[in-house]
Amino acid sequence: MANIHIALVGGQTTPVYQGIMYTNPDRVILIHSTQTETEASRINAEIKFDCELLKFNPVDLQQISDAVLKLKNSFSTNDHITINVGGGTKPWSIIFYEYFRKEANAQLFYIDQNNLMWDLISFEKMEVSFDMDVQFRLLGNPLTRFTSFSEYSPEDKQVCVRIRTLRNVNSWDFVNLTKQLYDNPNLNYVSSSLGSFIQRYPADQSYHVEMKGRSGVKSLILSAPHIDSLLLNTGWFEFEIAELLSGWSKAKDIRMNCVFPSKNNTHKNEIDIIVDTGTKLLFVECKTSIFDNTAIDKFASAVKLYGGLGSKALFITDTPMKNKAIEKCHDHGIMHYSLQNKPEDKSHKEFLFELLDKELFNINAK
């Protein structure tokens, strides 16, 4: 007697892996097509079970039927067969279901985007485990470069408050001067025509920032463990949002500055924040303002590429979004929120957490 698990492999590999780990079989059979052979190989590399890859025609009903019948006849009546029919092509799912649904030694199920495993015979459901890093590897995009939110110190939090104070004096000078320093790592002093300046002190990892604007002058010395990433390139705003999300009851782990490397070791997309909720991922894009709506398109593509179909997306800005940007977010199924649009009767946390709780378990359209 053997516990044999059959999984139909399509583009979404995480549910296939979850089904294998849940059933803990003696042997795994991965049904794949020519188009999904790479995905099947990734799954095989991730598991520790005896595994066989079988290539099926994706659409020819007679060929599929013959192949399923041949596979079924190779099993003993004493074998226990579990089949995950949630992946692959629809003809595969239908024919496997028809051949095995009345077999006493067979269990058929699928796993949805909320990591619920549904038994297709008893209609019972149960939650299966989810691992963020495994999902990234299964999608062919391992995440090895990021900063955990837990690594930031109280000093980092305090310096972000001071950075926002400086920016409020003259946002134009602040953005231009910090960008110059970010783009030129060897440059230690920059100034504006109005007299605003930033002096970098690499030896002790500190900055002297002085902003001049209509409201007056603000001059501060800034120092913190992550001062470079926080002061330059809007890292301070990303930290504000990460801190806000850290209070969400469903946030199990928060990663910032997530860089997915390409095969030739050049940088792919950088995701500002990824939140692991324990059942799925929330990708967050942080921008103080949106100047080009194609940023929303790029973010939507990155979420599908790195997070699969089940992940959620949130675009957060400091200034209010324009109507066209909001429409584009809706078109892509992206949640949106602007800090300056806070309702009078709720805090940022209350409003944002209600939005996230309402959307989290909705099934994404393909």
C-alpha cells in the first residue's frame, strides 16, 4: 500500500506545492504540459519526495482520457490516491474527476487563493500552510535582498519624523537635493538657489539638512542606523507606511526594499513593502505623489510576476490621487489610499485596516 499524490501543474505552482506538503505522500506524480514543464521542475526541486513528471497533451480529450486511464490502472486497489485538480488545464481536471470521483481509495480536492483546501467529494474545507519564501522560489523569483521591518530601531523611527518636518518646509528643494545625493554616492554637499542645503558626513553616517522656505528655516542634524536609506529616495515615507501596517492584526511579517535579482544579477523591480498575512501576500507601493500613471501599470505587472494570481496590491500616496490614477488602480484591482484624504471620523489605521480586511479574502480575477 502506498500513499500516492497526483497534482495537475499550471502556471500557479504554490497550490500544487501546498497540496503535496499537506498530503505527505510516499510518491508524487506531477502532470504537466510542454508549457508547464519548467513549473513542474521547480516544484520537484522544492520537495523531498519521490517524484515523477508526466507530460500530458493539454487539450486533446481522447489523448488525455487514455493517459488518465493508463495511470489509474497502474495503481493497486490498496493504494491511497489524492489528486489536486486545481491546476493544469480544464480538460485534465474534468477527466481526472470523472475517472476517480467514485473510487473509494481516492480523494479529490483543489486549493483556492485563500489557501483553503476544498474536498470535492465531501465539500469539507480546511486551511493549508503558506510560506512566502517558498512561493517566491516556486515562481522562479527567490527573494534574497530585503530589509525586515523588525531591523529598524527607535532611532530610525524618530529620524523619520524629523525628516518629514524638514520636507514640509520646502518639499521641492528637499526632493531635488536628496535625489542628487542618491544619484551621486560620492557627492557630499548639495544646495539650492534658495539656500537650502544637505551636507553628508560619511565617517559618522550623519547629515546636516537645512531647508529654507516661505514658512522659515529648519536646520537639523540627522543620524540613525538606516539614515542613508531613510533620507534618500523616499525611504522615510516607506517606513511610515510600514509602521502603519505593522499595527494590522493580519501582518505576520513585513519586508521592505525587496529587490528581485535577474538571471544575470542585474536588478529587476524593487517592491517597497511586502506583507505576509499568513495566507497570502500584500504588495505595497509607496509614492509621495504620482506624476506618471504608468507607475501603476508597472506595479500591477510586478505584483502578478512576483506574487502570482492570489496576492493583493495596495498603492499608497501622501498627496491625494487624481481621478485618472484612481481609475487605473480600479482597472488593475489595486487598493489605493492617500494619507491626505483621511476621513474626519477615523484614523489612518482604522480606515486602512477596514479596507484591507474587506479586500484580503476576495478572490482576484484572473
